[in-house]
Amino acid sequence: MIAALTAAQAMVAATARLRAAGVDDPARDARVLLAHAARIEASRVTLIAPEELSPEIAERYEQLVSLRAIRVPVSHLLGEREFYGRRFRVSRDVLDPRPETEALIEAALSQPFDRVLDLGVGSGCILITLLAERTSATGLGVDLSEAACLQASANAVAHGVQDRAEIQRSDWFENIGGYFDLIVSNPPYIALDEMDGLSPEVREHEPRLALTDEADGLDAYRRIAAGAPDHLVPGGRLLVEIGPTQAKAVSALFDAAGLADIRVVPDLDGRDRVVGARMPG
């Protein structure tokens, strides 16, 4: 009979396996996945390190590590991802919330707003965070993907903002009426010729529709720039996340659309991350 591994031994073996598979931070992932398999908080893994794993936990851990070794994202294995201090349910139907998108949140929260539109709502992390932080605001989130709309709706309920958040299917502005004092978006901005350079976690497991326009990466910004002036109140703001090389091109699109006060906001790593503009008037 083979002796059961302790939690520490299992983590060492998992770390080596994930490192061999090319995973970026194998020790962290091995720890997080063990916590998930054992159904404990990651901070408690050290406490169980000397203990033998039960057969049930060992089997769950083996399955999780096997999936991570073929580059299934950790967030998909856990079913959630943290964003701006809150946990959001995620799946392969929506783009993973990313830390750099918090620059968009900070820019949005820097000034008051009452009515917000999120174009390409995905998991709902942007819209729901803004409504959770501004408890008097209401918002509309739209997405071309019906599955994404369902995921965003579920996250709205989980965070208690469902009464202030409307989620509906729309191809950008197609089904949208009314005016907003804030429009936000993290659109697909990866150019087709950049897709092969993405990690397997992103390229193979996140929705292609949310990653690329299958062209130069700027098509979404063209559509947003064209439609935003018809849906912004005078003085209303438009904020979009961008790829780090797109600030000049997106700023030019917003300028050509008649928007004013165009500015570029960096993320915490100092890379261009958000382009903002305002509706004149």
C-alpha cells in the first residue's frame, strides 16, 4: 500500500509538475489549488502542511493540478476571480477580471456619476464594482454574448446590486436608448496578428470575442467613438481600457468624434491603460 502524501509533499510534487508545464508561478498555483481541493482558505494551507491528505482531497487535488498543467486558468478551476476587493464568478464565457482594469475603476470613481453604461459587460466586474462603490448610481451593462449577460446578472445578484443594474444583449449601441453621464468599456483590443503571442491560458480558454476584433484591434474603439456622443449627456465622460500601445490612435478617434478633454491614464506599472474624454457642453 502506497503511503498517503502529506499536504506539503503534495504541494512540492504539484509545483514541480506545473513548473515543467511552463506555468508562470507554479508554487502559488499549487498552494491555491490545494486550498481549493481541501476547501479551506489559502492562508490556512501552512497549518495542514504536515498532515496526510485524505483520499478525497488527494483525488480532487490531482484533478485540479492535471487541468492546470494543460494551462486551464486557475480562475476557471476555482470558478472565481478577485477584482477591486470583491470576488466575481467567472467561466470560459467571460474575460477574466484583471488587476490593470482597476485603473479604469479608479478613473471612473474620481468624479461623480449617477447613470453608467458598460459596453461589453462580460463578467460584470466593472459595472458591478462601480455600482457597489456608488450606492446611489444605476447602470446598464450590455454584451453581444448571451452567456456573458447571464454571468453578469448572476454576479450582480451576488453583490446585491441587481436592483440598480440592468443587463441586456446588444451589439455595442444597437439596442441602447437614453443618456448616461458615464460610459465605460474594456473592449476587445488585441490585434489578430498578436493573438499567437498570448499565453495558452488566455488564447485557448478565454472567449475570443472578448479578446480580438480579428483585425487591427481598434474596431471597437471606432464604434464606441461613433456612438458615444449620441448617448452622453453634456459634460458626460467616456472611459475605455486600451492596450499599452493604443493611446495615440484611440485619442485621435475620440478627437475626431468631437469629444473633448481627452487624457491618458497609466496603470500601476506605468503603462498607458485608459483613455478618457468628455462630451462638450
